[in-house]
Amino acid sequence: MNWWTQHGEAVRLTLHIQPGAKKTEIAGEHGDALKIRLAAPPVDGKANAALLAYLAQCFGVPQRQVTLKQGDTSRRKVVEISGSAIAPASLLS
């Protein structure tokens, strides 16, 4: 699994985002990224906000511990999550 890396207590995820889906869910691996379908539209940052909230929920951390590092307007994003005890590999099960 090369879509995530450990940086101290933080985890960085490389994501491929599909906005405007019927429901928000993890769709599996997409090349070297994790594909996530988002119900939010890609308008006025709504998809980014929904993504960060969804990842905070998945990793059991407050939303302030999830930051978008790259890809503000791209489908390909890099997100960093700090302070979570949940392993990224568990998202696929």
C-alpha cells in the first residue's frame, strides 16, 4: 500500500477524489492513491470540507487534526492526519 506514509505521529494519505457521488464512501485503491467518493459537489470548497470531515470521522480525531497539504482544486489530494491510533490500512476492510 503506497497511498499512505507515516511521518512521526502523523499519517499522510494520497487520495483520488470523486465529488458529486450518491454517497460518501471509500471506493478502494486507485493506482497509487486511495479513491474516495464524496456526496458533496466540487463548488466553493464544499468537497474539501466534506473530505476533511469524513476523514476526521474515519480516523476518530477532531477535524482540526486533519489538514489538506496539496491539491486544493485537484482530484488528487494529499491529506495529513495527526494523533490517530487507527491504521490507514483498516479503511479498506
